[in-house]
Amino acid sequence: MTNDLCATRDDVLPAVIRGLKWLFLATLVGGIALPTALLVWQASTPNAVIRRAGVGRFVSASSSSGFLQSSLTTVTTTQGSLVVSGLFSAPRNQPLEMVEWSQTSGLQLCAVGRPDTCLPLAGAWAGSLQPTAARARAFNFQGHGLERGNLAFWLFIGCGMAFMVGAGWFGAHAELEDKSRSAREPPAIDGPGT
């Protein structure tokens, strides 16, 4: 009896199928179930201000935009100037604040008590922000890199990987079934009249 050191394709195929099956299940859990659960958790969690700082009272605003560029607004306050993305206006002497939300990436300039007026800051903020009482109760999705766009991209990649690995698994399984079916069929007899 000789031991064949080289495995044939028929010997390796069941191991490949087992490996693809486990990879498919891991992709379902890590690539689809996990980001879906995080997206559901994020959607059911209220968006809360976790840090804030006063930036003075509104004085004036001037906006500019280019042909292929979104509009930027320079907001002048009693303490300085800020540049935000989008158009901003407020009544003179309206108190303004810089806020960081638990589910929105980046800092935003808002009129105090008016979350509907918030616009993203267009550059870096040199000032300091103070933690709020809501910080202890709210999960900071942005601090952990779990913003909605990242989770949706993770889910998209997971679905693509699951499709590719699943197609490989089912294709290898079909090939193994064909081989086992052809091995069970009796050989055709060649003879006169056939």
C-alpha cells in the first residue's frame, strides 16, 4: 500500500466546502447581523448633546459659494468668527453655542435651545467643550467611529462578501454532488447496437 502525498481535488473539495460554510456563517454574523444590530440600536437611541461651549452672541453672517462648492457662512459673534457649512442666520444678540452630538459627526454651531438651526463647523475648533449631563446617559457613537455612514458601508460590504462566499459554497457543493452522482451511476456499456 502506498501513501499518496498529493491530495487530489476530490479529497480537498469536502474540506473546502466545510471552510466556505463556516466563512459564510461568520460573514452573516460579522458582516450582516452585527452592523444591522448596531444600526437598529443607533436608530432607537435619542441623539443627545454630549459636549458644548458658548461662542458668544450673534452679530452678523456673510455667505459665499462657488460653482461646484457648497456654501460657506462666516458667522461673526461677540467672541470671534466661525465658518460653517451651509447658510446660517439668527436674530442679533441670539446666544450661540458649539455642540457635539452623540450621533452626528463633527462639531456644530447652533442657536442656544434651537437644535433645528445647527450647522456643521467647516474647520477645526480651537476652544474647549464642556461635558453635559446627558453624556453619562448617552452612548457616543461618533467617539467609537460608529456613524451611520460607516455602519451602512460595513453592512454593504458584509452583504457583498456573504453573496460571494455563499456562491462559492453552493458552487462547490453542487460540484461535489455531481461527482458523487456520477460515481454512483453504472458505466455505460459499449457494444453492438449502442
